[in-house]
Amino acid sequence: MPDTLPAPALPIGHYGYDQVDRAFLADRVEQFRDQVARRIAGTLSEDEFKPLRLMNGLYLQLHAYMLRIAVPYGVLDSRQLRELAHIARTYDRDYGHFTTRQNLQFNWIRLEDTPDILARLADVDMHAIQTSGNCIRNVTCDQFAGAAQDELVDPRVHAEILRQWSTLHPEFTFLPRKFKIAISGSPNDRVAARFHDIGLVAKPAPDGGTQFDVFVGGGMGRTPIVGVHLRDDLPEEDLLAYLEAMVRVYNEYGRRDNIYKARIKILVQALGTEGYRQKVDAEFAAMNRARYRLPPETVAAIRARFGTPDLHAPDDAAAQLDRARRADPVFDRWVRTNTHPHRAPGYISAVISLKPAGGIPGDATSAQMDLVADLADRHAFGEIRVTHMQNLVLGHVRQDELHVVWQALRGAGLASANIGLIGDIIACPGLDYCALANARSIPIAQKLGARFASPELQETIGPIEIKISGCINACGHHHAGHIGILGVDKKGEEYFQLTLGGSPGSDASVGQILGPALPEDATVDAIARLVDAYLVHRAGGERFLDTYRRLGAALFKDAVYATA
Amino acid sequence: MSDVRNNRREAGGSSVITANRLLDGRIVWQVGEAAWSTLIDDARIIPNTQIEAAIAQATARQQEDGLVGVYGVQIESDDATPTPVTVRERIRAFGPTVHPDFTPAAELEAHA
């Protein structure tokens, strides 16, 4: 693959649209404008209009319309983030909500404003297409892609190729159910690849090119399943052909008679790994491989539409960071918890927690978005990443500038030192916003965040992942939480079921139900007792998950239900 | 939005009728024929013996009234003002619990 230097105007970290892309989006906005006008005039019924608005990311939720905007592979540029802030300020209630699909949702949108909002998004090369519906959704990616020290292949170019392949793919617009793909280029799984319909891990091939590990049939929801490893040697040139075959088999054999059995995970379980593999291989063998081949020149052409950062830090950048850490213990703690090693000397990746103690996980005000955009421009090549943990990342920060970045974040309430700790909770919008939810997720997250607010306490407890879903659809990933919390409805009242032992990573596992669901007012205390039990019984520096795996559920069950 | 969970009605109870406004999606409660309010306190209380007919009438007018998703919500029998029996409908009526400033009453006041 040639090293093509991109034009300076290209955005850092994501694909730069060309005129064809922009013309398409402009047409699409006008098409939707006409559909909205016809709906308001009554020439389109709600039943006719609903699939059209969903194809443009517009849901009708509990209190208002919700617009879900795609952030391809979780990468934004500062211009785009500022536009999102503007939309929040002008058309919504001055905030946005970052989601576990690395997207952004606005909760208070007016139908009649939506075409204008989509036009504004199109002006900054964004849209809401395929953020809903039974199609291939936004491809998610490692938040440290292109920056992480442990990365073997930068997966964003392939994520973009998958985005282009799957966008308005005529064969895959009406799949049996929604379809989610995640891609990573690190052996340390930070994308929950094994919990996706298809999970891809890019790695170097023996010939010097790129190949992929392929996982299939993972998922959460009503039937949580860890995906099976389909192959470990998918060549780059066959990436699209093989995925086309995989989705075709699903499209043909996936169940359409029962919404609860329609995801690919059910098909893979029904056919067995070998059965599914044989059908995919047969489809693959029958395909016109030349048509679907992904040649190195195409990959290079897509890569050339990405801006790349010019990484040159002063020789003493690391020493300057060390001095700042020694001088300021609060900053030192934040660096310990909220940064990730960078591949380039003198650089570091900084995670901006959107989980202030007692706050709403994933929410950011328009002023905070503007501030992060400014910081990105000054210190991170104008690039921002959204994580599936509902935080933001500045991927490429010079170590000698990190203290300045932290001070600015701190002034805006964005410097919680809790990444990977008990305060770093995933929570879906839950019953406060979502029409499908059975129970509220956010208040439980807020109470837990406040209960464990102390940064010292959080570091003492160590790495632990709490994930909360307000219904069995599991948008809050509770099945993959070390501690999962599922809201259930009992005769119109909220109860919460705990699961333990889930993990989204390379050691993926599904959490197991601990016992009967708890009333809302007993749930936070029960989790506090559970954490206390862990602190008593953990050996050495083991994580909560390790203690659970070593000792089993009994002692935690005793702790939760002893006084409940 | 209509939901199977909202079909749980006790024969001896009462309900109110709700919908979302088409243009902005906001929740409204039926006050009278073709009259709707964002405040559940204003809602017309209907015995459950008559609620299905009333929902059918409101549904038939929903495009004309600029509404979507008309349905009935059972309320507590012993409250002076209408209070839905389920958490879900109480949140719809009084706003997201995580934003006390977003209640329908506060919104009306802000725009007064």
C-alpha cells in the first residue's frame, strides 16, 4: 500500500467527503423534507411515514421526537462537533447524549425542524441514515484507533470501507433485523467484537498485508450470546466478498416470523458454527469474486481521503508531563485513570469522562461540546472520538500539553478521574426517555455515581464495569457488565435484576443472574454491599471480575440478599 | 405511543386519553373533543366502561387534530388530580425524572 500524503484540508481521523458524497446527502435531505411535508399535510399516514423517518434516524420517543445522528466509527472533527453543539442549542434543550453505538442523540427534536437539522448536518458531512431500521448500522471502532501503542493495524480505513459498502446497500436494506458490526486493530478488544453480529479484528498478514479475525453471532438483548470465531485469516482483498456472503446467508435464512429470534445470533446457533460456515463458504464460492474484490489500490484511495496527524513532540514532552504530575496529585490521578499509551513518542490519548459524579452518563451540554472542539483544535489536530462507553477521546495530545488540556476540562466539569472505574457507568436512556424501556436507568447510574464519587475510593475499588439497561433490549450492555443491572416492570413498578460476571473484552462472557429483582430503592445499597464483599474477599490486586470468577456467585448473593 | 402495557385496565377504574403531537412529538392529554393540553391536570377523566369508545373517537380525529398514537391511560382512583398508575405514564405526565426543570408545567411557565 503506497504512503499517500493526504491534502491538508482533509479531516484528521476520518474520511473526507467528496462532491459526490455531498450531492447525494443534499438530495437525501430534500427527499426527506418532502416526506415530512406530506406527513404534515396528511397525504402520508403515520404507518406510511414511520419507516421513512426511521431510515433518517428519527424516532418518536416518550416525550418527543429523538434524532440519532451517525458518527462513523466514532470519529468527529471539531467543525462537526461544533455543529452538533449548535443544533443542541438551537433545536433541542442545549445538550446531546452520546450512545453505546458511538452516535449522538437529541431527545427533544421537532418533526418540522428535522429537514433543516439534516441540512445543517449535511453541511458538515454528517447524516442520520441507517441509525435505525433493519439494516447495517453505524460501524463501531476502537476509540484509540490509529493512536494506541498496542494496535497492530489502524482499523478506521476498513471501517470506512465497510461504511461505504453497507450504506444504502440495496440487498441489505430490509434484513430480518438490525445488524451491527464492530472493528478493532488491537489484540486487546475494546469494541466488544464478540458481542456483535459481526466482529472484526484486523492484524498483519504473513505476506505483509492485512487480514482479519472474524467473529459472528454475538449479541445482547433477550438472548445474550458470545459470538463464535468463524475464521482467523480473512484476507483484506476478500473482506467485502466474505461479509457480503455472511450477510446474504443471514438475509436468506434468518427468521422473519419472530422478532425475538430474528438476529443472526439465533441463526448461527440454529445452524451451528460449522453449518453456518458451510453456507457462507458455499455462497462465497459462488460469488463473482472479481466484482467484490477489495484491491490494495482501492484501500489506498480510501486511505488517501483521511487526514493524518503530523506527530512531532518535543524531546522533553514526557519529562514535562512527569514534572506536572509530580507537582499536582489531582492531575496525576487523572493521568493514571484517563489516559492511554500512544504509539508515538511524546504523545498520549486523553479520555474525557462524560460521567461526573451524580451526572447523566453520556450527556454533554452544547458549551461542553464547543469547549472540547476548541481543545481538539488546539491540542489534538481537530479530532475527537466517541467511545462506546459514552465518553470522548482526544486521540493525539502532546504530553507536554496535557496539563493545559486537563485544566480546561476541569473548568468545564469534564475532568472526572474515573475511566474504567466504578463511576464509568454505561446507562441507556431508560424510561426517562425511551418508549421501549421498562425502568429508569439514569437515576440508578446517578445514585451509584454519587455513592462512589470519591476518586480515592474508586481507585481503591479498581477496575470494574457497571452497565445498566432499562429493558431486555440491553442498549446499556448489562449482559457484558462485571455488574449488570436490568430494569424490569412488575405491574407498572420498576425493579432491577443484577447479573454478575459479564465481560465485553477478549475474555468475553455473559453475566449470570444473581437472584430475584430488587425494588428501585434497594438496588444501590445492594450494589454497595456487593462491592464491600468484593473488597473483603479479593486476593492481591485482582479485579472484581477475577474475584467473581474465582469465588463464584454465592458470597455476592449473600451480600445482596442478606438484608434486602 | 401506544403500547401493550397500556391496555391493562380495571373494569371499575377510570382513565384519561393521551397522544403525541405530530409536529413536535410532545405529550398531550385530552381535555374535551378536539381539545388537548400538555398538563395531565387538565385531562378529562373517563370511566373505563366508556374509554374504548372515547379512544376510537379520538383516534378517528387524530390527523385533523395533529396527533399520533392516541391511547388510554388508567389513573389512580383516590387522587384528586389524575395520576397514572404506572411509572411509565407518570414519567410521560410529569417529565423525565432526571430533569426536574423539564416538567410540562415548568415549560408552560417558561413560555408564559
